[in-house]
Amino acid sequence: MFPKHTGQDQRYLTERAWRAGHVDDNVVYEAEFVVPPDYGEVGAVYVTNEHSKEMFIKEIVLDGSSHDKVLLTCQSWVEYEQERLFFTNKSTYMPNKTPSGLRRLRQEELVNLRGDGQGERKKGERIYDYDVYNDLGDPDKSPDLKRPVLGGEEHPYPRRCRTGRPRTKNYPSMETRSKYIYVPRDEEFSDTKQKSLEKRRKLEILRSIIPGLQAAFNNKAKFPYFTAIDVLFNEGINLPSAPLEEISSLPAFIKQLFSPVIYELRFDTPQVMESDRFSWLRDEEFARETLAGLNPSSIQLVTVQEWPLRSKLDPDIYGPTESAITDEIIKDEIKDFMTVDKALEQKKLFILDYHDILLPFVRQVRELENTTLYGSRTLFFLTPHGTLKPLAIELTRPPMDGKPQWKQVFTPSWNSTDIWLWRLAKAHVLAHDSGYHQLITHWLRTHCATEPYVIATNRQLSVMHPIYRLLHPHFRYTMEINATARNTLINAAGTIESTFAPGKYCMELSSVIYDKQWRFDHQGLPKDLISRGMAIEDPSSPHGLKLAVEDYPYANDGLELWDIIKKWVSDYVNHYYPEASLIESDSELLAWWEEVRTVGHGDKKDEPWWPKLKTPQDLIEIITTIIWIVSGHHAAVNFGQYAYAGYFPNRPTITRKNMPTEDPNDKEWHSFLEKPEETLMDTFPSQLQAVKVIATLNVLSEHSPDEEYLGGKIEPVWAEDPDIKHYFDEFNESLNKLGENIDGRNADKNLFNRNGAGVMPYELLKPSSGPGITGEGVPCSISI
């Protein structure tokens, strides 16, 4: 034990602990110390593990002295013969306020966590360091598995945790892959999480069943008709057994039948299909999901200055920049409401714009087998009912293969040929939106961009630092989940590349968008809405913003949650930093923010938009943004994946066939006219692609049994401070009120984007709920 003051070696008390019994599943150890009367208050405890295997230390309680009972909430592993330092819960200090007995220990612990940047990291270590994404490909196995290094001038990207694995033989810039990917020991899943992963068959088990799916489904074959898709959810399909025999426990959607060598694949009915099995066909649902669906943060306003629409790409490479969506086309679609000029002036036109970000990839993607791609724009009109009406879809192919640029606009129609073309165009747009959602809205914004915050927090902020203690609960398991994703989801030929547009270029696309679009100052919800034209600042409106679409479920619920988080963060920060001088004198805090900007997101270190860190208000905005991204925003874009996309016609992830109007031949055109449904099935993902996505989304959307929810459990450290406990109780009460408000909005018959026949209630940002889209509520941190 170390006292808070003096820190002299002779004040260091040591004793051996013995096993004293059990409490529930926990083993209790006890030790007795003879403490001198003048020893002072304990500030830290060293624990040395003399067992032959690692031990998980839950907590240490010091009782019997003249002081109050002292609690150390450890929640960490101690390796064999390792000496670990733990600080008491009451030891929350800024660097320059640290008691003398703890100053050296504080600095030594940070130095240990940073490591020396050398060698390969081993399981059980607690070293936090940075590296580029150079481990997604496997070029030594096959040249086809070579992928660009993400991170650096050519392909800017956030940094990930350094593992130090050897480099590949053929490409020294790339790191070899291995089944185990190092993450610091405290970032690994707990025993409970590991059991839940085994029980609920997480990503590694998904990887194991892929061979079984490949044996049962053809990667090129389409579903012959829609009822064949329905079989996946009601009757089930028998699977070959061989690839599954070594799996000790199977996912819930794979059931072992009467024979030990026969298995059945049957998925639960996704909520979108259960609510209205034909909703995927309806234009109103297509539009509604841009505001209340899986990817509600891509829709943006079309301004007067942006009309007519034009590409910013080089016309010498990609063809004429003018959009084919003209005033005349829009006029025909909204003439019953107003003129095009009025619609622009009154902010009634909105767009999903995947034109310029996808067009540069069209040529490469079309060289891949059995897939295609376009650049796309989709225009919507805000009706007097507060709903969006789809107006037009523009699909563009750049000049290629000796052919000029091709572009065409598709609109809703009353004639059969045009309505089928419209449905095909929607399938392409939905595939673009699905890819953007998975790669950018979900992976890049919540998982990938967050990892540098986790690393910097552990390298620069002592566990005694109040901001470390505020952030730490929100980073739980993030690095382990990201490492698993690198192994099974976003790797070369992994699930994402094989099932999402744009195929093997998925991660390269995410780098391009990080470079062109990602800004930390736009990651917070209010700034995000303003940047997309979906809101303007208005002090007289709720949350200080006036929404361009009043019935915008993601924004309505999200802004209320944002304000609740910001109030809690403000109370907490102002408690420790009542004045700006305390920020300016906090060496650890300033080093943390510097490292986030210049190392973790070093490819953007010179951007002028990075927030300054000089005042408590600056810190509040930064911390609120980080917490929002890993809790509210992640919940909104993750936990509805199976509900919305499990029935893949509602959100196809990839398209495999060009539009029949692009360079048509007589045979293909005749086939489309004779059997348009077959053309749509040819366009949809293949049987294997669809089933792989359904299985993956089923896993990603579920909550873990040991999930920790926003505001649900107070950290023991906070419980020991009456002021912080009071602020947290207020935080919890506000979250409960938010749940009631969301229920009220979902019951409001005037809110057509969240209420109506066959419409799923929007509950993704509800702090707690029963079974449904969210399952439980908004997690405190990123979760699979």
C-alpha cells in the first residue's frame, strides 16, 4: 500500500493475502496490515500475482483503520508474477493537484502503458500504441488479397492499435495476419462477454459457418422467386453438415435436427417484414427510412446555390458535369404542390447524393465478377404532411470501355415498364446507401474514428484523471470489437467485401470519404444536422435548432439525447474545471487532445476545423461529441440492422446487373419486358451473399447479456462523490423521461414518419425498451 502523501519507500506496506472463502462466484482473499498511526490515507495498492495463471481483480476493500472504508474498483487482470498498481476510488486528481505520495506512481504507470514502440505485442500486455491499417490484406496467401495500406498521405485514415506483427514477405509495407490480434488486456472481452459471444455466436463463429453456407447456397445463383426468400424465415433450409461438425455451439438461426449430421437454417422474421411484408415496395417507406431508418444521417437539403445539380469531378475523366435531373423533370413531379423555384426557396428539396463518391470506383468495380456500380443521386420533396416524396433517381456510368458517359433519370410512374425501371433504380440506390451506411456511418464514424480516442486516453490520461474516469465506461470493448472486425468483416475477401458495394474496394472507399468528408467538429449531432442543411440555429426552437423536416425521428430523439448527455458532461466538467485556467494548466489533458489530433487522426492534423481546448466549454463540446458517437449515434445505426435489412429486398447490399436501359440488346430488353421480376432478382444479391448478410446482421443487431446501458449503472468512483452522484442521478432521470417522450411521439398519429399502418415505431434512441428494434436500449459504449 502507498499513502497519498510523502510516498517514501519506508511508508510502503506489504503483506501476503490468503484465500478466505467465496461470495457468489467470486473468490475472496484477505490480508492484514499493521498500519502506523501516522501513516495517513491510502492512495494506491500494488498487487502481485503469485498464481500460475492470470487473475481478474474485481475490487479491493481496505477496512479497519482510523479512516473510512477505502474502495479500489479494479476490474482488471493481473498476469502471473506481474505487479499491478491500482488507485483508490477517491484518488481523482488533475496532474498538478496529485498528492505527493502518488505523483511518481502516476507518471510511471503512464510510461508503462505507452511502451517503447518496439517488438511484437504479446497477449496479456497492456501497451497502447498506434499503427496504420496495414493488416487487412493477405498478399502472401494470394496476390488477389493485396490491399492498400490505409493511413498516410496516399490513403488518409485514423490509426489503430499497434500489434507489431512481422511484415509480409512480398509487401514489406503490410503486416502479416494471424488468428489472434493483440489488444491491451483490459480492452479484451470480460469472462461474461466471452460466454455471451459463445452463446450467441458472434463474429468468429459466423466465420466458421461460412463454409456451410457456401456449400448450401450458390454464390452466383439468384433466388428464383420471392417465396424462396420467405423460406429462410418460415420453413427453414437443411444445410450440409461437414463444415459445421467442429462447432461446439451453433447460432440460434442454425438448429441441429433429429440426426447429428443434419442442420437447419431458419432466421427470425425481421421486423420490417413482420410489420408489412410489402413495405419494401412502397415509395413512402423508401423515403421514410432516410429519416427513421438504418442510415438517417445521409439525407441533406438541396440549396438554391446548388441547383441545378452538378458534379465536381474532372469532366475529362468522368464526362459532362451537368446532372440529367432537370427543372422539367422535377416540375412534372411536384406541379400539384408548387414550382421548382418555390420548392428550393422554401427548402423542400432533399437529396441522397452518392454520385461523386462512387463514380470514380465504377470502372474498377465493374471489372469484378458478378457485380456492378453507378454513381447516384436521389431527389425527394417534403410534402405538406411532413413526409418525403421520392421524385427522381439519376444513375451515372463514366466513360469506359470505349463508350461515352451514360446517365439516365428514373421517376415514379403509372405505366408498368417505367415502374419496374423505377424499382430497379431504387435497388441500386439502396445498395449504395447500404454500403455507405456500413462503411462510413457505422464502421468509420463510430468504430474506426473512436479507436484513437481510446488509445490516447490510456496513454495520456492517468486513471486518476477525472476525464479518464468520465470517458472510460464509453470505450468498453471498442478495441476488441475493432480487432475482430479486422479479422472477419473488413478484411480482404471478408464478409463486407463479398457482400457489399463496392466489393474489394470497400475499405479504400472509406479512406476516400474519411479524407473528403470526415470532420471532428461535425460528428456531434447539432453540427451534423446543420452541415447537411437539415437544421439551422434558432434559439427559440427546442434544443436551439429549427429542423428542416419537423418530423425527423432520428433528429427529434437524438437532439433530446444529445442535450441530456451534454448536461451530464457539463455538470461533471464544471465540477472539476470551474475556470479556464484549470484547463490550461492540465498537462495530461492538453497532451491527450494533442495526441488525438496529431497522431490518432494525424492525417488531418493540419485541418483548421479541429476544436481548440482552452475553456471548460471547449472540453464539454469535445467530450459530448465523443460520448454521443459511441452511444447514441452507434445505437441508431447498429441495433436496427436486422430489423430493417434482415429482409434484404428492403435494403439490398450489392447489385449484380446493369439497368436494362444501359446499352441494351434486344434479348435482354425482351427478357426484361417478359419477366421484370426475374431482372430484379438478377439485380439483387445472390443467394450466398444474401444469407451471409442476414446471418451477420442478425449477430450485429443483438445486445450482449452483460451490456451496460447509458445512465443505467453508476461507476463506483462516482458514487463516492456526493456531487457527481447527484449529477448522475439527474442524468438517469432525464434518460427515463426521454423514453417516455419517445413513446409519446411514436403514439402521435400526426407524426407519419413514425406512426401508421405497418410503420415500425422508432425506438433506436430510446434509452430502454422491451423486445423490438433496440432490444434493450442505448448502450453506454460501442457494442457488436
